[in-house]
Amino acid sequence: MNFKDKIALVTGASRGIGRAIAETFAAGGAKLIITATSNAIETVAKEIGSQFGVEVISFYGDISDENVVKSLFKTIAEKFGRLDICVNNAGITKDGLSMRMSADDFDAVINVNLRSVFLVSKEAALMMMKEKYGKIVNMSSIVGVRGNAGQANYAASKAGIIGITKSMAVELAKRNITINAIAPGFIDTDMTKAISDKAKEEFMKLIPMERAGSAQDIANAVAFFASDMSKYITGQTLVVDGGLLLK
């Protein structure tokens, strides 16, 4: 897909889905700003830039902090002067039954997964409004659609992302800015590697396609929403789950 000369921001891009998204944009010719809370982000930026021959800037910081987000967008303004695509991918889990979950674990997930989406999307929208063009893509989850035992904090954060997506879509539509969400199912990433093989085998039986998705499957969906192929689509959540929610 062609993203030549587009300026794209991808949060949580040091590995897994985030890195796959960044590489997909780079392959299409986009210039990138990628963020993470891991020092590895600098190395990832160099690797992607070298592999695809595009400019990639790394940014280290906690984007649930408003001051950090303002610093991020100051960097974007100074380096590129505009932003065409914003992908809110950063996220964490701190699972546990609600009765045993600490308030700190609840707040941590809400802050990283949901608060950051609000802060980043707000700044992205302000920058995009000046150009009267923009694409924002938020990473939700099927857990945000249907809930899941042991993930009350994660489910709340991902359901909240769908709510933000719908609300901002209405606010930004007249500005030629679209905002949509992706709801991945069981995807083969570092986050799911901790699950035992036996548990994975049982889980695969619940998926009509009988396999896990890949990070590239999600990156492809993001690329669609980030392209002009989706220019008349906004406020929607695309489920990418191999049919899991159908059962």
C-alpha cells in the first residue's frame, strides 16, 4: 500500500503488532515517529530506517503523561511540521480476578491503554485540523467488545477506546479526519507467548479458522484504515479475530 511521503506516528512500536504496523508504513514509503517505554525503540528505529530506506525517529517516554505527549508532538512539529497518520497501539495487561485486583493495577492499565489514547488523539487531531486531513487508528480488542474473566481493567480500557473512537469520529468528521478502531482476537505475539501450549490448543478450537492471527494481519487492517481506501469510513471497529466472536 502506498504511503509515500506520509508522516505516521505509531505508539508502542518496539515489538509485536506495533513494529509490524511501523514496518508496513515504512514499506509503503512513510516517514515515521515510533514510541515505546523501552530503550530498544532507538535500535528498532534504526533497523526499520535501514531496511526500508525511510526516515524513522524514535521517542522514548510514558505517553500516559500529558507533558510527555506534548513533548512528543513538539518533536513531530519540529521534525515534520505535520502528522497524517496516528496509530494508538501502546498497551499493557495486569490480569487478575476483579475481587483480587488492586486499584493500582486497575489504574495502571487504564492510564496506559486508555488515557494515552485520549492524550495522543487530542494532540494528533489539533495538528491534523490545520491540514484538514488525518487518519487516526486505535487499537482496541475483542475483550473490549465482550469482556473477559480476569481482565476487568483491560476490558474497560479497550471498551473505552471504542467509545473515544465513536465520539471523536463525530467531532472530527467535518474536518476530513477519520478515526477508527481495530479489535484483534488471539494474535501470536509476546503477550500471548506466556500461555501454555495446552491452553493455546484448547483456545484454537474456539476459533472457526482454527489458528491464531499474526501481527501482520493486524498491521494490514491498520493500513486499510490509514489509507484513502477507507476515506468514507469513520467511527467503526473492525474485528480481526478469525471468527472468534461469531461463536
